Amino acid sequence: MMHSATGAMVWAVTVVALWGGAAWAAVHLLRRPQHRPQRRPQRRPQRRPPPTLPSPLDILERRYAAGDLTREHFDEARARLREHELDI
């Protein structure tokens, strides 16, 4: 009789463990209806505007400021640039 009481006890513990596991799984699944992880919105890399090139007048003014051009050359080149601006 001792042998059957021990066997019954093992079966009882096994059944309780299985039912407990099933109950835990049900609660776990009900608390998380969407089992898959939520997707974060992807950050798109910010596009930087292309570097702007200095205008011809900017280059001319820098060269004049650096002393590469005389006042006469600067005035003549600026007048030519203005003529081309009107053509566009």
C-alpha cells in the first residue's frame, strides 16, 4: 500500500504543477494580447542640405579683402558680374 500512496502523491503533484503552469500561461497571454514586441518608428537619418558654394561676388569680395585685387580690378570685376546677373 505504501507504494501506491507514493505513486498517487507523485501524480497529484504532477497534475497540480501542470494545471498551475497552464493557469500561469493563460494569465501571461491575456495580459499581453500582442505577444510580438512593439515596433518603434524608425528614425530616418536627417538629410543635411548640400553645402552651398560661395557666389562669385562673395569670392570677389574675399579676394579684395585679402588684398589680392586692387580697387580698380574689384570695381571692374563687380561691374562684369552685375552685367551677367541681368542677363539671367
